[in-house]
Amino acid sequence: MARKPIVVPCPSCRQPSRYGPENPWRPFCSERCRSLDLGAWASESYRVPAISPPDGPADDNESDPPRH
């Protein structure tokens, strides 16, 4: 019984892309889309938002000395 191929949207161009061993660029649809994505990472176009921690202890219990 043959499996139905999994088709996902390409992360770069959103076109249908086969997700399986027959597609060496998976999850991308082509080498071009894969290279464009790699270039975006290399040029730091993709960034993860960072939230700075507040100054001082986050909890009042952190400033108390340990109890034995």
C-alpha cells in the first residue's frame, strides 16, 4: 500500500512542497528557496525577540537568606 506524499507549504515562497526523501531541499520546494532562507539567517534578518529581565530580584523570597 503506497503512502500518500506529504505536501507542506515552502517556508520561503509558500508554494506546495513535497516533504519526503525524494525532495533533497525539504521542507523547501527548491535549492533557491533554501539558499534564500540560509542567506536571511546569515545576514541576521531573522531575529528572536528578547525581553530584558527586570532589575532586582524577581521574587521577594529570593532576597531572604536560606532557612535551615
